Amino acid sequence: MRVLLSILMLTFFVSCSKKTFVEDKVFAGGVHASAWKLNKGEQIYKEYCMACHGVKGDGKGPAHKGMKVPPRDFTLGIYKFGKITTGELPHDRHFYDILKYGLHGTAMLPWDLTEGQMDAVVQYIKTFAPKVWEGKDKKLGAEILPSADPFGEAHRSAAIQKGKEIYHGVANCQSCHRGYVSLEEFSGINKKINGEGVAELDADFYKVKPQETEYGYLSIPPDFTWDHVRSASTVEELYVRLAAGVGGTAMPAWKDTITDEEIWAVAYYVKSLMDVKDTPERKTLMSKLK
Ligand code: HEC
Ligand code: HEC
């Protein structure tokens, strides 16, 4: 009996000392995470996430090699797809959405986790970037929610036309992404918006242009008719992504650069480009681009 008791005591102490976290933490936005939750988050992380994101959270897990889009390095404390202006800290539910729906076209697949499991693992990944997350004084970004859609389904074609003009003539999205209009149409758009036509197209007008990132690799802006858009499928989700930008990359937050109505118009236009992906219409569109 005595022996059994001491074995029990011993296993109790060993299992206690194995716990990484013994104290609770307070993260940005006053989010409280108990030591119990952080330890649970660590377990979930080791089971499901570590293979890609790495033991140290640096994105260098055994499975990361050769991935076209590398796993996020959590030690940097910067994130691409929060629903906040780029550079600010995302809310927990923004991370939950990424876990629930995955990031289309990347190795980051959707996960079937309970709310409690998502909460635990999200709190845990914050511990890889303590300087960014820990402390009562740290603030989360203001959440970007979709405003009232000024177009709606009834005015879809007008929105797409306007979005095409903003894309090529005002925001110049093709300076990183690619153009989707002919020289003639581009010239017409410029004449209408900037008062002057255009005689020729840049040599790389129809090419996407890789951009530097804060993650230490080049990011290739998507061709919407060919590549996946990672964090958005609907016009509304595109609105949020355009307003927010993509953190740590060259993709700006458009919220304070173009008007709200213009963001909606461009969202409709980008959605119309995404809709021709994998359809014969893509070929028709491409054949007109000269
Ligand atoms: C098979 C590899 C793989 C596994 C397993 C994986 N991820 Fe990822 N994860 C990725 C890749 C790749 C990206 C980067 C996508 C990008 O940059 O667009 C990513 C990005 C992320 C991001 C960053 C989102 C942002 O806004 O920047 C978070 C958070 C994340 N993963 C959490 C997790 C969690 C939590 C788990 C475990 C439940 C997990 N991942 C498992 C590959 C993986
Ligand atoms: C200065 C360069 C730059 C400009 C200008 C730019 N983008 Fe981007 N954009 C990028 C990069 C780089 C990415 C890829 C980010 C990543 O690594 O996921 C991107 C990604 C995107 C995405 C995909 C988001 C996702 O969830 O995967 C959309 C949609 C997008 N841009 C739309 C636009 C539109 C519309 C405009 C003009 C209003 C624009 N971009 C202007 C660089 C730019």
C-alpha cells in the first residue's frame, strides 16, 4: 500500500513538473488564458500543428520543406488574414475562422476542432511572440466589418464595371497583380478617370509581380482568374480583405485610400474574375487581352 501510494505521488509530481505553463497569462485586448488552457493548447499544437509550424513556432516543422507557401512563423507576431487594418493584432475569432475554413490553395487546411480546442491552441500560439501579445496594455486592432453593400445583386453589372475602372485607373492594382483589360479599354479608362489616354501597355502589364514580405520570402500576388484567393470567396469577404489588406505583405489596406463604395465595386469586380477560374470564359477573356 505504502509503495503504491509513493508511486502514485511520484507520477503526480512528474506529470505536474512536465507542464510547460504554471501561471496564467493576459494577452492583448485583456484576453485571459489560464495555465491549464495554455497546456491544453500546447498538446493540441503538438498533435496537429507542429509538423508544419515547428516546435519553436518558427514555421520550420519537419513538413515545411518544399511548400510553395511556407507555414506562418509565429515568433514574428505578424499575421496576414486578420479582419483588422494590416499591422494591428487580430481578434481570436479571426484565427478561429482561419482554422475553420483553412486558407484556400495552401497547406493550411480546415480543422475540425471544437470552440474550446480552437481557443486553447490560439492562446498557445500567442506564447511564441510574447513581446507582441503579453501584457494588459497591448491592444487589438479595430475589427473591420462589412458596411451596407451600396450595389446589391440588382446592380451587380454596374458594380463590376465601376470596379474594373477603379482597379485599373485609380488603385492601379495591376502594379502588383496583373491587368485584365486590352490596351484600348485601358486607354479609355484612363481617359475617363485621369483625362488622358495611354499609348502602350507596360511590358509586364499582364504579369503578376512578386513582392517582398516581412516573412522573409517573396509573395506572388494572385491572378484572380487562375490562383486561389486564400481568405475570401464571397463579395462580402473580399470587401473585408480589401479594406484590411494582407498583413506583413505589400498588399495594402484600401480602407483609407479609396472610398467605401469603391472598395465594394472592386470586390464585385475581383469576384467576377474569380468566377471565370476553371471555365471556358477565362479563355475568352484572355484572348481579348492585347
Ligand atoms: C500541413 C501544414 C500545416 C499544418 C498542419 C497547419 N498549418 Fe497553419 N499554416 C500553414 C501554412 C502553409 C500557412 C501560411 C498560409 C499563407 O501564408 O497564406 C499557415 C498559416 C497559419 C496561420 C496564420 C494566419 C494568418 O492570418 O497569418 C495560423 C494562425 C495557423 N496557420 C494556425 C495553425 C494551427 C493552429 C494549426 C493546427 C491546428 C495549423 N496551423 C496547422 C500550414 C499548416
Ligand atoms: C503593392 C502591391 C499590391 C497592390 C498595389 C495590390 N496588391 Fe493585392 N496583393 C498583393 C500581394 C503581395 C498579395 C499576396 C499576399 C499573400 O502573400 O498572401 C495580394 C493579395 C491580394 C488578394 C488575395 C487575398 C487573399 O485572401 O488571398 C486580393 C483579393 C487582392 N490582393 C486584391 C487587390 C486589389 C483589388 C488591389 C487594388 C485595389 C490590390 N490587391 C493591390 C500585393 C498588392
